[in-house]
Amino acid sequence: MVRINLSISEELLREVDSYRYMVKENRSAFMAQALKNYFDIIDREMLDKKKKEAIEEIKDSRKKIADRLSGWDATRDIRTLREGRYSG
């Protein structure tokens, strides 16, 4: 275990003490858990950002594919393939 010094406002210290009293933990345990929880929040936010970026990339890719396939009549081509398969 490493010991650190932390400077916070008196108001924040009162709030820490109030909450740590409710959960029956000492300051060190409370602050360590608070930091872990904050890291979890940051990780989730970063993951959400990456998901949103990936979704945007997928949307862009789909649009590019749709643009390249504009004018293509898939139904006609499928019917042609089916007719060729059953007529032979």
C-alpha cells in the first residue's frame, strides 16, 4: 500500500466524510473505491465513444456501397438467376 497526500476543499472533505460514514468505510477505503468507480465511468464513456465512432463508420460504408450500387436492380438479377437455374 502506498501513502499519498491529497489536497481537497473542506466542503468536499465534509461530503466525503458524510458518505463514507453512510457506507461505514474509512477515508482511504472510501477514496480508493471512489477512484475505481470513476475509472469505470471513464472506461464506459470511452467505450461508448468508440461504439459511436464505429457506428458512424458503418453508416458511411453502407452509404458508399449504396451509392456504388445505385441503379442495380437486385430483384431482376435474382429472377434471372432463378430462371436460368430452373430452365436448364
